[in-house]
Amino acid sequence: MTVLPNANPRRASALLFALLLSACAIPTARMPTPGDLASAADVLEVAHRSRASGLLVDESFDIGPYQVRRVKRGISASQGASIGALSTESGRQSFRYEFKGQQDWQGHCELRTRDNGFQATQSLRLEDSRANLQCSCTSPTREVHLQLSDQGRSVQGSMTLDSSRHAMQQERFGLGDGGLRAPAMGYRVESPEGRTMAAVEVLHPGRIWQQRDLPLEQREPQACLFSGLMLYGAQ
């Protein structure tokens, strides 16, 4: 739980940081190659990716041998309520996309958020913010998933590829108390032994690293899920 004054400076600071990041840092910033992937990974570079996003933007792009097409963002929805000093607000955002490789995949991601507040005094406000992101990629024969949550501010999650489940970690950008809605460079996927087996950079233009010993049948669906994280972006 975060202690905030009534003006809610944490959110204002995070928003200002994100705007400055978008305006100044993103054109030259890149996510460093994770150490475990420096000499033993295939790199998939992104091409033809727009810096803009939204309902009226063509967000198609190519990544390595794959294509991301027909990105459709849903309408954001939110609702809130308050009782005395207590308040709560929940929100939902979603988008869909097509991923083309050796198979055609349908990608879908949904972000759910919840912000709770308590006005302790006129100048003191307590806040607790949480978010959960779930993505899936479905082909005619398979379905794979990832989920990320920031309960306790540290972003953690997992990627499930058929019967294989792997832990995920966030690569944060700059300072702050973290969370799925804080600026991030990308995400890492770890093997059961704690080795980084793959990673994605979500900063523009983006790229994917995959260990060369990653099974071939996992590469394409993993790239599909990573594409969803690129479309989610550097929040």
C-alpha cells in the first residue's frame, strides 16, 4: 500500500515520466541483451512497426519470419464506487491480432486493473493499485498463454507452452515502484533452472531473443505471445 497526499503525485509523476520517456528516450533507448542470451540466442528483429497505436492506427509489423496483422483494440471500460472515505475503480482493456507463421494464430490480450483508495485525512490518502495482464495465442490445433500480475508492485507471471510452464520477469525502465502500468523495457522467460531462455523488448522498434536450444515447436507460439506484449507496449 502506498501513502499519498491528496493530490496523488505518484500517478502524476508516473504519467509525466512516461510522457518524457515517449518524447525523449524511446527513439534511442534499447533493452540490453540479457546476459544468458548474449552468445547463444537467435534474434528476431522488428520491421515496419508504427510508433503510434490506437483504434485508427495500422499497427501491423513484421518480426523475423513472422507477420502481425489486423490489430483491433477494444473500447476501454471502467467503473468506480465510493463509500465515505473508501473508493474503488476497476478497468478493462483488450485487443486482438493475427499472427502469421507456419500456422495462423489468433492473439488476444486483456488488461484488468483495480485501484483502491482511502482518504485518511484531508491531506493524506492511502492507495493500492493492482493490474493483471493475460494473453493467449490460438491456432487450429494449439493454444498457449501468458499471465502477468503486479500484486505487491513487483511484476511476475508465467508463460505456458503446451505442457511447459515458465516463470516470467519484467525488465523495468528507470526508477519507480514498479507495476504493469509503470515504464518497462521488456520481459524475460526463465527455464526451471533460472536461466533466461527467451526475452522480448517492447520499446520501439522491439525484438525477440530465443535460446538456440529452445524446441522448434515452442518458437512460433512464443513469438506470438511476445508480439502481444509488444502491442501492450512500454506502459
